[in-house]
Amino acid sequence: MIRELAFIDVLYLIAAMRWTLALTAIAFAGGAVVGLSVALLRVSPVSPLRWLAMLYVHAVQGTPLLAWLFVFFFGLSIVGITVSPWIAAAAAYSIYAGAFLGEIWRGCLQSIPRTQWEAGASLGLSFTEQLRHVIIPQAVRVAIPPTVGFLVQLIKNTSLAAVIGFVELTREGQLTTATTFRPFSVYLIVAALYFALCFPLTRWSRRLEGRLHVAR
């Protein structure tokens, strides 16, 4: 049954934003754990560990995010494992975020001058102690702007979870369009809500980048 687009539909779209934010938070948290591990392995002095981390990054970055969603939601069901859209989306986005955050943070670690590593070594610090006391505290400041920038991309990419039935902002827009047959109006509202989520983070990222550039 087709009906007119009403104010209640806008409220439903706004309410669906909480699931977009929830998925983003879960994906970022899971991706941070994986990404930190990948970044540390990528700068490890042990070659097999570096190659293993590099293989993971290339495999994930070379595969569409949509494919990972299909693997976890549809692929696992082939072997008799049924997962909910929540679990499938959380797993797929965590793996995806881990690869990209790992590369971002690896670059930040390697951006610290080699002399800092040598200074730590001259003090008798182990590789782990160099990271903890010398390198990571400096790399954190460098990592903030690109990390926030990736977070913005992650928010927008959560829209792909709609294809497996995860009801976030985009999926709610699809459901609203199906009942009102007002795709232009509905998706204009959806776009505005994504903008409301992403624009403040984008501005904050640019401001942080400017401040850090001046601080250098």
C-alpha cells in the first residue's frame, strides 16, 4: 500500500541512525584491535610476521567490502553456520577496518625518524620498549587526522550492510521508499542525515591536521 511521506517517516530515518552509529562503533573497535596488531607486525623485525601482515592487508584491500559481507552472511550458511545480519556485518566491517587502520598506523609508526629508533636502542631498550616508550607516543599524534578521516569513510560504508538486511539508515530509507514511493524525497533526507554525521568529523579531522602541521 502506497501512502504519503509523513513526518513519522523522517523520525524513523533519524532513529535508524543509531544503528548506523552502533555498527560504526563496533566495526571501529574491532578494526582497531586488528589494525594495531597488523601495524605492529608490519614494523616487526621478524620477516615472516611482516609478510603475513602484508598478505592480510593486500587480501582485504583487494577485495570489495560487499564480498566480505556476502561471505559472512551467505557463505557461512553454505557450511551450515547461520549468522544474523548483526554478526555478519560486525565481522565483515571489523576485518575491513583492521586492514585499513593497520596500514594507516603502520605509516604513522614508520614516519617517526629512524634516529628515534636508534636513540631507544642506544639506551638498551628492546623493540617492544622502543615502541611503547618512544615511537607510539609520537605516532599517536600523527595518526589522529587520518584515523578520523577513515572513520568518516566507515560511517558512509555502513550503508552497504543494507544488502544483507541490516536495518540501518540506508535500509530504513529503502523500506520507507517501498511504502511511500517517494525515492527522491526519502534519499534526499537520508543523504542529509549522512551529511549531518560526517561533516562535523570531517571538519574536526581537518582542524586536527592543521594544528599538527603547525605544531611540527
